[in-house]
Amino acid sequence: MAARSSSKVQTDERTIVITRVLDAPRELVFEAWTRPEHLARWFGPHGFSAPDIVADVRKGGAWRACIRSPEGTDYWMHGVYREVVPPERLVFTHIWEEGHSSPGHETLVTVRLDDLDGKTKLTFHKAVVESLAERISQGQGWSECLHRLADYVNDLHGKE
């Protein structure tokens, strides 16, 4: 399990903010967010896989992903990168497709990566979700996803 010096979830009714400190350099964390072969290893809540991820990581580039539940249900999503500033920041739209509780609703995700002497402070911000119930559900899913990211980059960093 990855060592993290902090993990915090802050939310208002329709915004998700999660802050984590990852025991890996921000260049590696940025790479884990921007290369499909890395995303496929951690993207999705616990027990989910990510069998299909395409990402054209540049301003205006599109991305699309499928996460698969342990029961075999596929959840597709897509969006467009609005800002890409290596290794500091990613901003992209996130739209769930059919089969999700809020299909077609566009949210904006901002991932900020701050260097902490070789570790990375990750701040995840997603707004605006449709409802309090959706915020709770997606907040839990994203928190689990970021936990998987922390474990993944910790393992990668340990191999360097």
C-alpha cells in the first residue's frame, strides 16, 4: 500500500475536491495521468478495470475511456482537454455516456500537481455535478480511483 502523508476530501453540494500527497515525483504522476498504458492500470474505482482508453493529451485533444465493474458492466465516458501544462496541470471535460446515472452531463475536471521535495501534492477538482447524490457517488469513486493511482505510482517509483 502506498504511503501518503495526507488524504483529504472536501466537497460542497455539487463540487468534488480531493487532495492527496503521493510518494512519487510529479513528473511520474503527470505521466500516469497522460499515457493510456498507465491510465489502464489505475483508472476506475476499486475492483474496476479500464479495458479501453484513448487519450490525445493536448489542448483541444479528445479522450474516451471505458471502465468495467466487477460484475462486467461497462461505463463509457469522454471529454476534451482544455489545458495541458506538464507536469503541473490538466484541465478536461468529463461526460458520462449512456448507462450512467447522469449521461450527457458535462463537468470540468482540474488536476493540479505540486512538487513537495520529490513527493506530489495532487488536487483533484470536479464541478459541477448534477446533484448531492451524484456528488457523493462520484466523490467516493474518484477517491478510490486516486487511491489506486497512489498505489500504482508508488510501485512505479519503487522500481526506478
